[in-house]
Amino acid sequence: MVMATPMLHALRASFEGEIWALGKPSAMHLYNGLDLFNRFIPYSGRGIVAFLDAVTHVKRLSFDTGVVLPHSFRSALLFFLGSVRTRIGYGRNRRGFMLTKTIPHSTSVPEPMVEHYLRLLDALGVARDIEEPLLRVTEDEERRFDERFLDVAGDYVVFIAGAQYGPSKQWPGEHFAALADLLIEQCKVRVYLVPGKGEEGISRRICENVRHRESVEVKEMDVRDLKVCLGRASLVIGNDTGPCHISVALSVPTIVILGPMDERYTFYKSPYVHQVAKELPCRPCNRKACDRDHECLRGITPEQVMGKAEEVFRCQAGRD
């Protein structure tokens, strides 16, 4: 949902009434400090009971307009059953009949997600303002982090080694381990691996393969602590996945390692994004399975990424 912040920012700036958000509490913490919403309805998204409770809550509040950001059938059904008078969203997954205003989905070329969300503003008649994702860290989040992670300080690099999408977006663990050793030896930094849910094993195996284990550590964090950790990092290196988008939105230099997926979907202009890719005739294929063992991803060497990291550090030193 990082990619939706330019759309939400413009909506907040143009609308004088109340704006409510409905979603998972863990995800909503991402927007802390932006003052985008007046109120929040927690919804786990799991199970029929939670769904019907959310429908009842929405119906009781009699909303004038609802903007459906997810593409799921269920998200449109919730607003439909909740009697939201004007329901705006993309008509994908056969849900168009539940929306009062359907946005046509672009199929000609890959559409960046930032633009994808901004087109919802056009349907609302709202002018665009910013075009780059933006996040903030609050003082409460800073204080909470300092109480929980006293040892995370100084110059450090964060690795995002997992990807909820699956292995086709994951740079090999042995490459991350080799890169950690290069960074520790040449840049004298600590390295923290911050796994998402279910990715702890990936991070621990990387740590086990690092020679300088005293300078590498796995840190499990919720989204509030993750924001602070990324925001204070000297550099973030990871796969093309959510936490890397968070660090870029926090104006932190971020190296994104690209595999078979088409980066045009997640691309936007930012001085903080540095992409590394191995170009092959078959890339991008957007496939989860590959008969070439995802050579485009595995073929990116730790030395290549280290070279990009050194380039980023030189640019930072020049600005300082």
C-alpha cells in the first residue's frame, strides 16, 4: 500500500470531509504520521464472521463514497453489501457490477502501481499533487524502537532477503551472505536482516553462511519498528518487495535486486532507488517457474551489488 500514498495524499488535500480507512491494523501503521485519515475501522480480512462484522459496521456509518483499492472480489463486495452509495474501483475479477464507477484497467503496457492508484483520482475529479510515495516516522515510533532495540545503532545496512511473492523474487541466500562479508570488510558496517512473516528461516541461514557473524544479526520487527529501522539505515539492499518500497518512501538509498518480474509495475522516479539486473533475452517473463533456474536473478553476483553499494556511498559522501 506504499504505492497508494500519492493518491491518498491528494485525496486528503482536496477533501474537507472525513476520510475513514478500513484494513488490517498492522498495515495501517504504515501511514502513521501522514494524517491521511480521520478514523480507522480494523478488519483482519479473515473469515466470514470478520467480513460480516465489517459489512455491518460500514452499513451503520452510511458512507457517501468508497474507494476500493484492492482488486479482490471480496473488497468490492464489502462496500456493496455495506450500502456505500458511490463505489469506485477497478472492475477486475468480475466485480464491476458491484461498483457504481468502474475504472478501465490498462492492458497495453505494464502500468506502474503509483499511476494505477492515481487514476482513481481522475474518476473522483481530484487533482494530483505528489507523484512519489511518501512515508514518515513518528516520534512515538522512534521512542518505541529505542526502547525495544537499544543495540541497533551506528552505521548499518539492512538486508531484505525474503519476498512474499516467492522464490522467483528472491536473490540466492549464499549471495546475500557473500555480500554481507564484502560490506563488513570494506565498509566497516553492521548488517541486519529483517525478515517478514514466515521468512525467518531464510535470514537465519544467511547468517550461518557469513564469515563475520559477529557483525550480522536477524531482527524480527513489526511494521512500526521496521519503519524506524529502515529510516535510520545507511543503505537498504533487497529484493523487489514491500520493505524496499518503504525505505525508498522514507528517502533512504535502496538497492533493489531484480529478477524475472517486470520492474515497470513498481517503478517510479526517485533519487533513492538503485536497481541491479542481469539482462537476458527472456527477461522479464513474470513467471514463478523457470526452466533456466531464474538465471536473470541468480546471475547477479555479490560483487556487482557491492559495486552498486560503493557507488551509492560515494554519492552520499559527495552530498555530505
